[in-house]
Amino acid sequence: MFWPPPSLNLRLYLRFSFFITSILLEVLLSSFSHIKAILFDMDGTLRHNRPSYQETFFNIATRLGAPITDETHYQAKRWLHYYWAKSGELLSDQRVYADDSKAFWTNHARLLLSALGCTPDLAAAWAPKAFQMMNDEFKPQDWVPPDVHVTLEKLRAANYRLAVLSNRSRPFQEQMENLGLAPYFEFALHAGEAEAWKPEPQVFQRAVERLGCPPAETLYVGDNYFADVVGARRASLVPVLIDPEGLFPEADCAVIQGVGDLPELLRNGKNLSDQ
Ligand SMILES: [Mg+2]
């Protein structure tokens, strides 16, 4: 790219290349230096289900005889993120099954069996059984990875403003307190209160307005590319995607393995305590 034209001598060329490389490095390393606030997604980011919904469902689907491969496993996980990010299918299903939770989740089982590679007939035939088995077997516990607390301590010590923005329809302050998460955050906003759902920009705008921090100086950290990254961008926040399984190779933003990787990502832009 910087190969010198014949009229330039080598020393001048090297000096020029070093100058350009230094500028590029400076831009890269300072890309987070202006960040003053960090908003976090709740589910799948700060708090996880143990076992996860998909882990339990995929186990049930295998026992039913679904022809699961690594590829369909991967596609089904992507589909789950897509579906729950206020997709057209979700909105349609919420209208059709508005008053019938059992019918909604049976249909959801049918869609997920299809995403796992079942034929439409098999997915429809197995969906009621899969729904019933999920109802009987899926009893998850809340789990907060240990490095979440350590990381939030570091971020607070480094004077970042911290808050939570979730796509939940109801308040979850009590759960935040039970999990020991509440003291780190200025507030926890649920989308139901904003009457807008990720990836709609309005819900992100509501959160940054409450923080009183410009969107361009606010990170949004989440695990769903379709809801978190797309939505944060629409509202001019800086997205960071948590993607430990490489589900979103198309991600055009900073990607980390977990919340514990945030200090390293930010370190070049702002000093963080290593304690
Ligand atoms: Mg999430």
C-alpha cells in the first residue's frame, strides 16, 4: 500500500510509512477514549439462565429425534436472537397469540424445531410435545458470571457512569438487588417503561437522556447483534457485542467474549484500575 515511487529514497519512505502507521494506531487505540457512560443489556449479558433456554430445548429436540447438526445448531441460535429482536415474526405471533400463552410457546417450539432442521410436518407434529417437555423440564436459575462483579467494580472506580437498559416489559429492580447488581448502576430501565423495544432507537434515547450523557460518549454492551448493535447504532451510541460463540461474524463493531473483557477494551482510552 505504501510502496514508494522510484523517485523517493528508502529513508524518506520508511519515515512516511511510520508516520501513517502511527496515525492509524492512534485512531484505533483512542476509539474509546471519549466514552463516559456504559449502558448494559441485562439478560445474556449481566444475568444468564442456567441451564439456558436453548440448551434445554436442543436437548429435548435431540430426544424427540430432530436431525441436529453443528450447522443447524448454529443457525437455530442465530434465529433465536433474530426472532426476539422485535422481528416481524415476533410482532405477528404476539398479535395472533395475544391471549394464549400456551399457543404462543407451542408455535415458538415449532419455529425453533424448523430452525433446527426439522421438516415443516415434523416440526408441527413435535411442537406440542416439545412445549410440554419444556414446561416440565426448564427450571433455570439466575447466574451472574463472577467477572461481572469484578468488572463493574473496576468501571465504577474509573468513574464511568453505569446503567442498565433491558428489553423487558416489567421492572426488575428487585432482581437486580437480589443478584447484588443494583449498587453498581444509576438506574435500570425496562423497555416497557419507554414504550419502545430494542432495536428501536427511542428506547436507547430514553436511557441516554436519563443519564444526561451524549449518545456518542455512551457504550451499549449486549449479546444480541440484531437488537443491541443495530439499535445502539440507530441511536448513535457506540455498540460493543458480546459473542463468545462467534454467532455474528458480520458484526461491524467491537466484539468481546464477555463483560470481563471490557476493561481491556477500554484500557487504551482511559486508565482503569487492575485491582
Ligand atoms: Mg440480551
